Amino acid sequence: MVANHTRRSSGPGSRAAAGLVLVLLVIAALEAGLGLAGELWSSTVQRDREAELRHRLHSYRRAIGAFRSTFKRGPASLRDLVSNDRGVKFLQRLYRDPVAAAEEPGEFAAVRDGSGQIVAVRSVSRATARNGSTYSDWIFDSRGVLLDGAQARRDGADDPGPREEP
């Protein structure tokens, strides 16, 4: 009687296959980790840009309020906040929109009242914020409260609101 033994190969071919499987597993794990890191980085960058947008909108609101207090009227252009006939600077410079895409203008849009005076600024970006609103709907009201698109529509549902100018 002949014994039938199955012999497992432990030669160089099976070791190479096991090594290849191990390398593929390591690559898959690295890819998953890098994907997660990329999402985290993207979220962090968006959060930072939103914080900068809030800061710049608030700075413009304060500058427009100070201009109004000084001149008893709103500015006719955003440039009046950095250079005017009295030589008073309400802003050191005009800020760029931190959330505007490359194909969008980088300047903020002026929001005007019925008499044409600037009462606020808004982003030109049509991108969606983390809260689901559109950046171009973000505006600080006269009390200094940041209204995102949903809040602004709710508060001004009966009022067409100020005009905006790019």
C-alpha cells in the first residue's frame, strides 16, 4: 500500500505569493488612511476659510458702520473705506474673498440700500458651506449678527432686501 501524502509547497514561489499579498494589504491600508487624511484636511481647510470669511465680513460691517457714523451716510464704493476725501481709513486694505473659486472674482460684492449706499458686503462664491447654505447668502445684519442664507430668507421673506453689486 502506497501512502498518498499531499505535500504543501514551501518553496520560493509560495513565499513570493505571500509577500505579494502582504504588500497589497499594506498598500490598501495606506490608501484608506490617506483618503481619510485627505477628507480631514479638506474639512479643516473649509472650516478655516469659513472662519476667515466671517472675520472679513465682520470687519467690513464694522468699517461700514464707522464710515456711517463719521460721514452720516454709507460709502458709495468699497474703496471709500480705505481712501476718502477726509483721509480717514476705515480698513487698511480691501479684503479678498477667501472662499471665492479661481474662476470667480476675488472681491466682495457690495450690498446697497434703496439710495445706492453700501450697507454690507457679501461673498461672490456660489459654493456650498458646511451648513448647507451658499456663501453668497452670508451677510452680517446691522446688529452684527451673521445671517446665513436660510436665516436671511426667513428674516426677510416679505422684503426683497438690498440690491447687490459685484
